[in-house]
Amino acid sequence: MAVEPGLGRRLMQTVGAVRTGIILLIVVGIASAAGTFILQRPLTSAPDMQQSYSPQTLRVLDMLGLTDVYHTWWYAVLLAALAISIICASIERWPNAWRYYSRPYRRTDSSFRAVLPLQKSIPIADPAQAMAAAERALRSQGLRPERIVENDEVSLYAEKSRYAVMAVYVVHASLLLIMLGGIIDGIWGYRGYVNLVPGQPPITQIELQNGTVRKLPFALRCDEAGQENYTGEYAMMPKRWWSKLAVLDSASGREVERKEIAVNDPLVYEGVRFYQSGYGQSSVLDNARLAVLTGEQSANPKVVNLTLGQNSMLDGHTSVRMVRFIPDAYLMDGGVYQRSRDLNAAAVELELSQDGKTQTAWLFRAEQQEMNGVTLVGPSTPRGDPLPGFPYRMVALANMLPFTGLQVSHEPGQWAVWVGCVVMGMGLILAFWVLHQRYWLVPVTNKEGKLVLWIGAAANKNREGFAVRFQELADAVERELGAQSASSATVCEPSVAMR
């Protein structure tokens, strides 16, 4: 009487069923495809995201986690579910697979010989001599035959590449490693983007795309950054961005590593990768060149260099000092305020001293801009009106420090993903290119009552190609039997002559 399996066994059979695994694999594939076709943060900048999707669509995508698929909780749950399905399937099928591997079927019987697809019978005269010849033939084909004795019947068994039957478990192990890496990255990994300005204080944290702040286990400083352009017709097109980065110990401030990075050549330190991703003009002022014109004068202006807090003389009784620089200014209630840190509507506050009198003047960003700086004109009042009674016109070219854009990623599960890929390659080689070959040879009496050497073979895949290999082995056995018969006849000839 058959015993019904318990609830736990039925649950394991359901979870480990091929249908369940295929369904989960399709769902994971769809989710992964969504992460490929939908723009992902932080790889895509916020302006590009807003340009690609409407505000309503972007809000829904962010809410569902589709703009950062691989770091969402539901993607990690999908990977875990697929991993559990694979584990259950492996556990369910492991006993039979291990039995097949550890105790291969070595003996033959009449029913087994009747159904084996690949078989051949060779007439023989002496079973012992036939077995010896067959052993030599098997060894010549790179096989190691075993003599099997059971019920007074002696047979030969040989096999090759038995480990190939474990290919499916090697592939399963590789999938589990890859999914383990994905789960680890989804839970503990992160991605972000940071702009560094050369010469500025080092950073110790980055802001992720979801607004959270991630503290780095070290400090990072940018010493230099630059852009190399093509020459000739494409002189304005960037050829290469580079950055010279220094890693500092957070506690002591000591420099522990230095590297010049470029595209596809990141800095990796303590599992955190910094990829060169962008380059441009920052909102941090380097210096300014101020052209001062008198009245309607437009040629040969007086030019002075300005830095924050430094006085420069315009003439014998007038000096100018740059008080502050605002990268994104707006006017309200007679004052000038900063809207953001972006370089949008720049303004410069100047302090003009003339004959002991001091007044404030402003230069505001002009509509036409230079390629390598920001053009500002004035002087003006905080309301944007011309400064009354001041005899000079001013045009300033503010030179901004460059910024280098770095993508930051921490992927602690990548080692598992890479190992899984290598293991999968090994498993696929076993599954598709390595044959588990089995051969049986035994002297028997056929239906006609004649003594023959029966040869049978089986392979776990590529049976058409294996048939050629089997025929080569059968031909080798026949040659050995023929050579043995000729040798026996040669030995017997002197006895016949003596009679």
C-alpha cells in the first residue's frame, strides 16, 4: 500500500518542481529586463531622468523601485525564491543522482542486453581469449576495463567521464552563487554619484539617489582633473577625462593611496569603486579678471585680477575688493540671495572704495557667455539697477574650477557573481561537451546457439555522435580478436607439420 507523502514533502516537491522553477525564472528575467530598458539611478542623472519621463511616470517608477531595480527588496525576494526552488529541486533529485554516480550499473543480464540501443555481437571461439583481446582493445581506446564476476559469468565494464552526470548540480551551484551575490548587493550594496572639485577639502560621505547619506570608510580628495580633446576637425569633442585621486585615512588624515583614474580604469579601495563618469565646470570660483572701462570707452580697458577678499587698485584713489560669489542668485526685497549651488545665475558682490567712501556694487551674469568662464557685467545695485554716480563700467570673466564626476559603487556580492559565472562555464562544458560513456562486454550464446562476444554501450547525450565512437571501439575489438586468431594459427602450424 502506497504511503502518501507528508505536507512538508509535498511542499518541497511543489517548490522544487520544474514548472515552479521556470515560472520564477521568467519573472526574474522580466524584472531584470525592466532594469535594462528603464533608465536606472544613479547611472542616469536627475535632469536626464526628468527629460525622459513625465513627472507622473517618474513618480510611479520611483515608487515601484523600477528606477533602481537591482537594489529593491522585491528583487532580492525574487532571487531568494528562485534559489529556494533550485535548492529544493536539487535535494529532491540528489539521492537518485548520487546512487547513479556512486554505484553505476556494471553487470549485464538478458533483459538489459535486449533493450540497449547500441550493441554488437562478434563470433568467438574461446571466451577467455576473447575477454583478453577485448581488454587490450579497451585500453587502446583510453579506457580502463573492470572484470565483473557474478553467477559464474565474467564480463567487462568500462566507463569514461562519470563526473559529467553531475553537470546539472554544478550549474545549480553556479546559479545559487550568482543569486547570492545579487541578494548581497541588493541588501548591502549601494550606488551613488559625486562631483569633486580639485583643491577642495576631501569628502567622507556620499548622497545616494534615494536621498540617504552613506558614510565612506575613508576620505577621498581630488588633486587634479582634466579633459583631453581630439585634434583637427573634432577639436571640441572630448577624448579622455582623467582625475588624480587620493585616499586618506579617516582617523589620522594620512594619505594611504593615490591613483590617476580614467574611463574604464577605476579606483578601488576597501570594496568601494570610483569610476570616471563626467567632467565640467563647477560652481566654485577660481579667480576673475575684471575689465574696467571709463564712460563710453570700449577699447584698451584696465584689467585687474580678483580673488575673494583681495583688494585691487583701479586708479590712484579707487580700489575694488571681491566680497563674495553666488553661483545661482536671485533678487528679492532689495537683496541678493542664493537659490542653489548650481551655476545658473551667477553674481559677484564687490566693495568699491573711493576717497574714503565705501559702497557695494554687484555684477550679474550676462546673457552671452564665454566658453571657459562666466561673464558678469555691472556695476549694479542689489535691485539690478545701474549704480548711480559711479564713473566706470565693468565686465568680469569669472573662471570656475572644474569638477570631476565620479560614479560610486559598493558591490560586496560581486565575488560570488564572478565565481558563479566561472562555475557556470564549467558546468555548461560538462553538460554539453563531456560525455559519460559506458561499455559492457560479455561472452554469451546467441539465439542460434553460437558463442559470441556481446558489446553494448550507452551515453548520456549526443547519441548520434557516440554511435561513431562505439563503432570505432567495436572495430578495435574485432581487430584484436583477428590478430589473436592469426597468432594462434601460427603457433599451431608446426604441430600439424610434425604429424
